Amino acid sequence: MKRALLAVAIAACSSPPRTTTPHTELGAGAAEPDAVRRKRLVAELQDEILSSYERDDLPDIETQMIPASVGPSRIGVGPGDVLNGDDVRQRASSRWPLYLGNDVLTEVRSKHLDIHLSADKQVTAAWMSDEVSWRITVCGHVAVMPLRITALYAHDGDRWVQVLEHLSFGAVPEATPELYGLEVKSAVVDRALADELSRTLAPVLYRQTSRLPQVVWLDPDHKAEDNISAPAPTMLISPDSEGEWHGTEDVGHAQLVDGTLTPEDRRIGTIGPGVGRSTIAYWAGNFVADLPDRPGVKGGKVRLRGTFVFEKRKAGQQGPADCTDPKADCHWYVVQGHVSKPVDDINLASIVFGTALLSEKPLAVTCDDGRRAPTVPAAAPTTSTPAAGSP
């Protein structure tokens, strides 16, 4: 019997064309209107993000907008795909999972890119989320792997610098005999800030839905969707491939996992001119989920990874505001969260290629006619991925 590839689809349509808003000619001495400037910044960042999918270059992390003691973070799909600080530039290889050979054709298509600018007048940061199709051509077929990606960028002068990136494959978390996945060395820019953000995040982690309106930005009138200057509603992405919650939805449905999350390691920094005057903060780290029993599945603990973006806002804020003054009546809100379960290469390749898989490092499969599709080994990846179940 011929062995067929699983999760294989033939591309039927192309990605939407990229557009970039040109700079507006305003004449000498004229100021660019805020709405025009914000639309231009979104277009510039969109072009940067989509181009990075194609290039897959090392990210530009050179900036003094974030504390050097914390630095940037990059989280990938595998248990060992966690980089922090200078390692993001020095050790990062491809952001995409699996170890492919040089002759394997791949393509990345954006399905739902969503970009939000910070609500401060200076626009010091922006965050994004996207659903992407990573497409691998093998044996004349295209295997499609759905991935989720979120990121945070600092606006440094006339360029966007990536601060956080979190890539994941949707998978329902299940308890493991031992906690596995690379641990993170904790680093916080300011202890008082870390405690404040922990209190802000606690209702999200411990499913205290009655307290959620205090920490998430609700937008019942969908004003943020129509007004580029309005603060963005909160978005939470859970490990489950179908798990996503927006601040425009019923707050009672907000949930990251079917259980509680306890912070383990954390790296907390800010974007802007010092901790006291910053209005954007970020969190990257590990969490231990305590999962209850469910039909056919025993509960227990599992290590997950999470990234969160926070923004300091005034209650009821409907447009850009100045929260850089420590005395201003502003509070931290969770604006984006992404929690994921690490997935080993062998498990990921098996999900995509099924019984056609012969090896995952480098990728090799059996074609429909029984031929082996060999690959030429690519350069060895710079991050290691532990075997399933290893600590």
C-alpha cells in the first residue's frame, strides 16, 4: 500500500500583495497629522514583518530602547528553541521548525497579520500577531504546517527593532512525567515593576474571571477596529490551536489553559526612556500548568512558555495619552499574551508527514510511488532540541 503524506495541500491562491503607504508630502514646516503618521508606521512595520518571513534573517536587536540587563527574547516551537539577550543575535538560526536540507523548497504565507501601535503620542512600540502557513514542497506535494506568531517591536528613530518573538504550533497541553523544555535565566529591570506586572497578570493566570475587567482592555463598541489611534483590545493566545480570546469578547470566556499557570522563570523589561517613564513593558518566561483530569486524559503538571505585552493607560482612554509622568493616573494593562507548549521535531514531523516520514534530521520522506525523497543536510542548527520527555 502506498504511504501518503498527511496534512498535504496544494496551494490554490497566493498571499495578498504587500502595500506600503508612501510618505506624505506636507511642505516645509508642516506637521504630519497623527492619523497619517500612525497609518504610515503600521505600513512600514507590515512591510518589515512580511519581508522577514521571506528572508528569515537574524533579527535587528541593536537598540538602547530596552534594558541591556534583560535584552530581547525569541521563542520557537521546539523545547530548546529559547534565546535571550545577546544569544538572540549570536545563536539564532532559522525561526522555522524542523531541520530541512538545502534542496527543500519552503514558503511562508501570512494569513491574518494584525498590528497595533502603542497608544502613547510618541508611538514607542508596536505588537503584532499572525497566523502563517509554512509550506514544504516534498515529492511534488506541498505539506502545510499552521503556525502562530506574535512579536513586540520598539520604534527606534526611523526603524523598527524586534524585542520579542514567539512562534508556536497549536497543541493541547497534557501533563508530562517530568517537566521538560529549556529553562530561562530570570532577569527583571526593576523589582517593583515586576511585582506590579505580576499582580496585573495574576487574574489571567489563575482564571479569576471576576477580576479580569481590571487588567484587560475591553472594547465593547469595537472602536479600536475603526480608529487607528484608539488603544488596542487585549488578545490572548492559548496553547490549543483553537484557543484565542479578544478583549471585544465576553470576559467570562478568557482562558489560557484548562487549569492554572504558575510563573517559573521570567525576564521583564520596558521600552522607552527608563522604567519610570516607560509605558510599554514585556515579559518572557516559563510557566508550570496544573491541569485537571479530563475524560481519557490524566491531569498533572506541564511546563509551558509564555510572552506578554503590557501597556500603561488611563482608564477610559480613547486615543493617545501621556502616561510617561509617574504621577499620572495610569495603570498597566495586559494587551497581548501568548502561551505555548513546546513540540519536539520528531513529533511535529510525524503530525505533518505521518507514516511517510523516514527521518526528521534532516527531513526525509517516502513519496507516493515508494521513492525516498532525500535531502542534503543544511548547516547544523545553533539551538538544541531535547528529545521528548527529557528534562
